[in-house]
Amino acid sequence: MKMTSLQDSVFDSLDMAIILKKGSPVAFPTDTLPALAIAPEFSEKLWKIKQRPLSKPLILMGENAEELFDFVSPQARDDAWEMAKSFWPGALTIVLPAVGDLVNVMNPGKESLGIRVPAFGMAKELLAQTGPLATTSANISGKTPSLTAEDVARSFPGLPLLGPLPWPSSLGLASTVLAWEAPGRWQVLRKGAVIIE
């Protein structure tokens, strides 16, 4: 059996965009933790490789707020824009009522969608090439989060990795998750890298 080096799994953002369009999952660094990503229409593959229950939704990550807000219900947009202006790009995921078919592939059976714009050059460059991607942290569900490309490669051998390596250090914390409940009202679903007053 031929052993491959880590470098054999490393691709630049243009090649990664082609890989993603073919339906393959990939991994890339973000400002919080490394992420697994896939084109949203193939998102069921992420749950499978991560061994994650379908009841745990994926996050739609994009290069800018405008493209993500196309999927947000009108009643939540004003509040969401204010939150995005304060914390994006950055380590805040906001969960909002959603419109369109995408919510069914990202959060089956629900009516909300978690969205985020990362503050990391490599991630933003990839997202600029691909458009919004379905994402989740790069670890087997319930296991310790990966912090480096080497960690990711151990958990997901052969998975395409965004280069160059080594990846810059991240915060090592998951994003803070806020859910919109009503105009002016938010609920913290997960404490993380961003402190919300």
C-alpha cells in the first residue's frame, strides 16, 4: 500500500473550488477552528464523514454578509445587519429564520439557518472563489476539535486541505452562536470566541 504525504492533499483556492464543485468535502483554516466544508447541495456528505446527527445543523459560511443575507427572512434582516456590522468578519455565528430551499439541506426539518463571515484571509479567499459553503468544525462529532492541518489529516485521511501549510494559528475556540428570537431580542446558544454584552 502506497503511503501519501500530507502535502499530496494540499490544494490552492482555485483547485479547491473545482474540487468543491464536484461534490467533495474539503478542510480549511478559519479564525476560530479549522472547518470542514462542502457545496451546500452535497451537505449530507458532511454529516456522514463527521459522524454527526442530522439534528445538529451545519453553518453557511460566506465571504460577505450580502450573499448570506439572501437566505434570511425579511423580518430578521434589520437586526441581523446590525449584528453583522458589529462582529463580522469574525467569530460570531448568527442563527436566523431562513427562506428558500437551502435551509432544508443545511438544517433538515427546521426553519432557521446559522450564517457566518470568517475573519481569516485564506478562508475568505476560498469563499470568494466558491460562494457560500456548508461548514462544520473539522473533527469527528464528539471528539476534540482539530487545531492544525495535521490534526485534520489524522481524523480525515486524504481529505483535500487548503494550502499553503502550515495553517496560521487560529483562536482555538468555536464561534459564539446567537439566535434571533424577535425584533431586538437574541439568545446565546453557545458561548465562544466573541463576548456579547
